[in-house]
Amino acid sequence: MENRDMEAVRSIKTTVVIAGGGPAGMMLGLLLARANVDVTVIEKHSDFLRDFRGDTIHPSTLEIIEQLGFIKEFLALPHTEARQLHAEIGDQKVTIADFSWLPVKNRFIAFMPQWDFLNFVAGKAGQYENFRLLMSAPVTDLLQTGGRVHGLKVETPDGPLTIEADLVVGADGRNSVIRDKAGLEIERFGVPTEVLWMRLSKQPGDPTETMGHAGPQQGFVLIDRGDYWQCGYVVRKGFFADIKTKGLEAFRERVAEVCPLPRERLSEIKSWDDAQLLTVRIDRLKQWWKPGVICIGDAAHAMSPIGGVGVNLAIQDAVATANVLVPVLSSGRSITDVDLAAIEKRRSFPTKATQRLQLMMRSKNKKDQADAKRAKGPPAFVLAIMRFPLLAHLAGRLIGLGFRREKLKY
Ligand SMILES: Cc1cc2nc3c(=O)[nH]c(=O)nc-3n(C[C@H](O)[C@H](O)[C@H](O)COP(=O)(O)OP(=O)(O)OC[C@H]3O[C@@H](n4cnc5c(N)ncnc54)[C@H](O)[C@@H]3O)c2cc1C
């Protein structure tokens, strides 16, 4: 991506500066740009190709893309579609979420590498003159005077740059520099778990669908990436450090207990470099904003990968933010604290409700906790769906559309 305006200018001014070119930042950049707002997105990496991130484009996000008029072009990109999500519990295949009846046009989750999705959004936003994307540019600090934020500091390959802005948006993910420098307070929930991400080849006779697979103690997720499986192995925090001391063969044995692919396939894990560790946590800001700055997406609320709803919520935050900001900026009025509070108010309920559900889904019910043998079995929500299959429709609604669906107003 081209770094415009960088060579000659060491200080620039923009109306809205967004730190972070993930789903939240890129989508907000596009929505503001198409509404004629001068917007600059700052991304620390040189491209969107990096660590595993959420690969799921949910029906609610597909609706936004539909509203933007890009759906045909978007769905022409390589992807797979899941109308249902399944889990394998012992020998039983359970449908844990069903999207096929949702009241939207695209009743499926599209699995697409996040870099393809972000490149697509960047391409659309880049068509507007008033959109600027600076890559390889980590944000290092905020510009603040008298408690009010009025811009940020960025390192670029050409040296430091300051950007003055009417509003700074922190969309820089779960380790947000913006929320840290703004001094926004974080509430943390639950015990972190770990996900080990691995690639295994796809071969004839493999399962045909993206699926979750719950073993006796751990979960295993297979994501179809066309010519290979992206595998996520969910374990308790500390597992990876423990198993590393026991060696790769012991690790392969543990994976084999829960992996639905043939045991021989695990010989493709040749070194510890083939297993990428990600710590999962659930947290949120007590207040998402202070004068001149607001955080959205994972920067405001890190989600657990349960239900794969992080990207979905990040996009919904971006839509809600644009819905508040566009009329304000189009009328020539300054953005006030009331506007920022309105964004938080709109998105606070879906965030809290989703996190509450994720925490509940992670835990066992009390009876199971008391029974050591059952405590190792599938979580209570999977057991409930096994008993009452219609609950898969409710799960489909919560995963596919979330608690409060945003629609583009402008
Ligand atoms: C193990 C795991 C599995 C997951 N699986 C799924 C899934 O299947 N489906 C799903 O929907 N969600 C999933 N999620 C969550 C999902 O990836 C996130 O919720 C989502 O990407 C959040 O989007 P975001 O734009 O808010 O933040 P991010 O995607 O984190 O984007 C933040 C961006 O900011 C950039 N950045 C960071 N610091 C700076 C800085 N100082 N300066 C400039 N740029 C900076 C980063 O490089 C990044 O591009 C998963 C998360 C984890 C940890």
C-alpha cells in the first residue's frame, strides 16, 4: 500500500485519525471516506498478512457489505461457506449453530483469510481521495493538552510524524497503545486460555466441513482454508509451556486425542515453530472514550474466540461509530463528549451480553463441576444443544447476527 503525503510532510492534519488497520479500523475508514470525511488510518505492519486472526465473516457483516453494494464482488473472492457449525462429541456429530433460517440474504458464515477481507476493504476505501492509509507506521503516543486528545505520534520509515485530528479512534486491537496512553481503565474477566494454531494439509477423505471437535479436556477447531486446514487447539493457560518440556512427540500425542484427522498427519508438525501460541482473554474498557479519543473493536473489548464473533463485533462498532459521526461532521459541528458517549452507549450492551455469554459457555454447570469425570466432558451449552437441537437456531442467531445488529444509516 502506498504511503501518501509521507516524504515531504512531518506533521499532517486530518479530521479523524484511526490507529489500527484491522477489521474495525479499516471498515470505519471506508465508511467515513465514503461520507466525504477526511480520514487517515495508521497501521503498524507493512501488509495485512500476518498472525492468525479471525477468519469469519458473519451474516451481519455480509449484510453491511451488501448495503455497501459490494457483495457480488466480495463473494467472488476465494472463501468457503458454512450454513451450519458442527461439533464432534465422542462419536456424535452435533449441529451447534444453524444460520439457514436467519432473516437476512446471506445465511452463512464466509470463511475467508482476514488479509483478503482487509485488502478488499482497503481497495474500496483507497478509491476516495479523502482516505489515507499509512502502513509500517506504529502509533507511539497521543497528543494531549489539558486532558484533551488532539492527535497522535507515529513512527514511520521516514522518521517520526505527528498527526493533528479532531478525533482519534483507537482500533489497534487487544494490546492497544491508544487505550494505554489515554489512561482508559480495563476490566478483565475469566481465566485466559491458550490457542495453538497449526496448519495441516487437506487430503481426500477428510471431514467436509469446518467444525469444532471437543475432546475430553480440550477443544479442537478445523477451519477450511482451501488447500489446508487451519487448526486451533484450545487448551488451559500454561499447557504449552508444560508440554514443551515433554517434547514434540508428547505434543503430537495430545493433539491426536482430539484431532479428527489421521494420526500420521500430525507428523507435519516438525518443530515448535509450526505451532503458534495465542493467549485468549476477555476484557473491556470501563469507559471507551475521553475527550478527543474513543476506542472500538478489540481495543475496547477483547473477545474470546468462542463463537468467532470478534470480527463481527469490531465491524458493528465501526458501523455504529460512523452512524454517529457522519451527521455531526457533515453538519460542520465539532465532535463532542456526548457524541462519543452515544457510540459507547450503543455498543456497550451487545459487548457486555456477548462477553457474558462467552463466559457462561466456557464454564460447566454446577452439577458437572462437582462430578470430576463429567467436568472433563463438553461444556454445558453443547450438552444443552445435544438435548434440545432447536437451540442450534438460537445459537445461529447469536453468532450470526449478534445482540444488536447495526445497519448503515448513511
Ligand atoms: C486465538 C483467536 C482466535 C480468534 N478467532 C476468531 C474467529 O474465528 N472469528 C472472529 O470473528 N474473531 C476471532 N478472533 C477475534 C478477532 O480476531 C478480533 O476480535 C478482531 O480481529 C478484532 O478486530 P479489531 O480491528 O478490533 O482489532 P485487530 O484485528 O486486532 O486489529 C488491530 C490492528 O491494529 C494494528 N496495531 C496494533 N498496534 C498498533 C499501533 N501501535 N500502531 C498502529 N497499528 C497498530 C494491528 O497490527 C492490527 O492490524 C480471534 C481472536 C483470537 C485471539
